[in-house]
Amino acid sequence: MIKPNFHWSHSLCLCVALLAAQQPAVQAAPAPWYLWRSQLDGALTCQQFSPGQAWSLYDGPFADLACQKRVTIKR
């Protein structure tokens, strides 16, 4: 008996690849910046994430690393 060269797994992989190629690319936005206040001396710093346990969120979110341009977060 002759075995056919056609394999369903190859066909399935090709279909999945073609469908995935037609999906629009997902683009992530950069993480927002926040103004953090030190609980020890009140100093302020602009960071994307908490600098540590001795810091509390003071203001934000901002679009720039100087914490000047406000931004609204879309979820």
C-alpha cells in the first residue's frame, strides 16, 4: 500500500500561520510615570514603579519622566 505524502498536520500548521498573519499587531503603550513621596523626609521622585517600601504614591499618572504631562490610562 502506498502512503500519501500529504499530512494533515502540515495543512493545519499552514492554516494557523495564515490566520495569525492576518491579525493586526498588538502594540503596547509604555508604562506611565508616577510621582512618589518619601515617607522618611518628604522628597519626591518620578518613577514608573515604586522605589521601595518607604515611598508612597503622591501623584500621577504622567506621560513623561519629568512627571509634567498628565495622561489618562485606557483600560
